[in-house]
Amino acid sequence: MSNYHTSNHTKVKQLIRKGVRIDRPESITIGEEVSCDQISDNRVVIHSGCKIYGSHTVIMSGCEIGYEGPVTIENCQLGPDVKLNGGFFSQSTFLGKTTLGSGAHIRGGCLLEEEASVAHTVSLKQTILFPFVILGGLINFCDCLMAGGTDRKNHSEVGSSYIHFNYTPNQDKATPSLIGDVPKGVMLNQRPIFLGGQGGLVGPVRIGYGTVIAAGTIYRKDFRKGDGLLFAGSNVKKQQPLHFGLYPGIKRITTNNINYIANIIALRRWYIDVRSLFFLRNPIEKALYQGALEKIEMVISERIKRLKEVADKMPRSIELYKKMMEKHALQRQQDLKKELFEQWSNIEGFLTDSFKKEGNLEKRDEFLDLIQQKIDEKGKNYIEAIKGLENSGATIGTEWLQGLVDEITNQIPNIIPSFRP
């Protein structure tokens, strides 16, 4: 028997001795780099045909893997009672009681929070789902964050056969969409958002709480105010000239990207100051927390990289614009693009430095005192503690995080003067 097969057989036997239920041990592959210490011995079930790889893989108590079909896991962290029913899962983190159906294709940078649920044949990458969010089947939903809802019966949902369009004809991915937001969304007290089936969002867009987008609608605009029903509709001509690389909406693209990054930076701060209070009781919980924090930082890095790729295209865009418009070319349009290109290093440095920002410390400390009171009352159950806050307490937390978002976004016009109203 080869060293590889000997190592795999040893790992499987070690897990069985710990108490992990493995129905067909001979069909399971456990990478030699996997730490059995990071796989719980309490109510974990691994069905036949599953493959588990990665030194950063964590599987906590009550997890069930591969019930509907074989599962491949690569450096993922699974919180308590997570169900991965079938598919491929790489470099992503799933917090307590998340469920994903068969045929899933979950790539790097995904963070699914408590009780988020995904049906069959869903593709995610660089996706963040807040608690209780549900995705139907046959969905491609990469490069976005979705929040909204208060519990399993009052939740945000994406209907089946939905697409978040995240790749443009200009061959860029500066397209992240914010469906809800971080400062209000983390309080678990907002109206749900519903994206009707067989529809799509063309990123980057910002959608407010209480929005319902009717089935079959492809939506291309921002609807930040929320609380409205949106239908398909277009006044675009059926045929018109197409100029690759023109970027006529560069101000909106950049503004939405910066706002998205600022929200994810605020989420990182939330994890450092608030979420950490609910983890860190033992090494396996620490590893789960670190995995979640790592995914948030992966998202920030990806979004900065993708926006840089667009900024680098601005000199070519200016030349195309002048050639197309000739004497009608507007100087302001050229200045927008020129400043984005020339000031990119300053923008990138500012966004990176914003990792250190903590927001208003007085509001933060006041909010953390309230959270500690809830922990003292209810224990370290994150959902119960957050939902147990009074409206006034949640408002303080939202103001703290929104202040951090505003602190970042309000600085951009100082770096790029042409972005001022």
C-alpha cells in the first residue's frame, strides 16, 4: 500500500475512533494535511464518496456532509450543525446551521452566516449572506452581499434561476452589489428583500430594504430607498452602437465600489469588536472565527484589485471618448477618468489604511456595553443577543458602523475632486 493510501486510511480510522460517523470508510478521502483535531467528535456525519482537504479545514459538532451526493471540501470552516449536501466547497466559511443543497459550487471568499440556506445547483464566489437569507435553486450569485429579515419566517430570499451579472463586456469585475447593507443589516431588524425568480441584477447596484423585484425582471439601477416593487422595463433602443472600453458611468461604478468596500471594512470591524465576543472559547471556535475574518479580508482585497483594473483602463477610455465625441467631448467626463487613473495609488493606500479605522469610539464602547449585558443575560448566543437589543441599542450600533462607512466614502471626493457633486 502506498504512503498516500496508508495516510488516508490512518486519518479515516482516527476520525472513526473519535466518534465521527463514516458509513463507508473505504470511499472517503482525507488529505494528509487535514488536522483531525479540527474535526469535532460530536455528531459529525460524513457520507460515502466525500473528499476533505486543507490544513485550515474545520468541521464542528453536528455537521453532516454528503447526504444528497458526494462533497469535496477544500480549506473550509464549518460551524455547528452545518449541512453540506453535495458539491464543491473551497476557501469559504459557514456559520451555525447553514444548509447547502446538492450540486453546490462554492468558491473562495464566501461567508454564510447563521441559518442561511441555499437550495440545489447554486454557484457562489466572494458572496456574503447574512443570517436567515435563502437562495433558491439554479442560481449564480457571485460578488455580492445580501442582508435583511429578522428570522427564519421573515427572511430575504432570491428566487430560483437568478443571476447576479458580475462580468461586463469590458472584461472587468468591478461589479459588487450591496443588497441591503452592513450597518443596519447586522442588527437583524430590517425588512426583507425579495428578488423574484428567473431574473437578475446587473452589478454594481445598491438595493434598499423592503424591495421586491418582480419575477423575470433584469434590474440595472440603484434602488437605495427600498420599500418598493420593481418591474422589468427598459427605454433602451433595441439596437444601438457599442463602444467597448468607453465607461460612460464611471462615477457611479466607482462610487458603488467604494461604498461596497467601506461596508465590508465595517463588517470586518464588527467581527473584530462584536463577533469575537461570541467565539474564542476553544481552539476549534478560534479557527472558525479566523476563517470568517479571513473571508472578509479576501473580499476587500478582491474588490480593491478589481477596481484597480478599471482605473488602469481610463487612459484608453479617455482616448476613445474624445475620438467618438470629437468637438462635443465634455471636459468633466475626461477629468473624472483622468483623476481616477492618476490618483489610484492614493485611493488604494487610503482604502488599505482604512482597515485601522474604528469609527466613533464613544458610540462603539456604548454599544459594546449593551452587547456585554445581553451576553450576561442570554449567554454567548449571537442571534439571541443581537435580537435582544432594544431599538435604541441597535440604533447606536448602526450609527457607529454607518459613521465608519461615511468616514471612508466621504474622503474619496477629496482624493478625486471631479467626484464632488
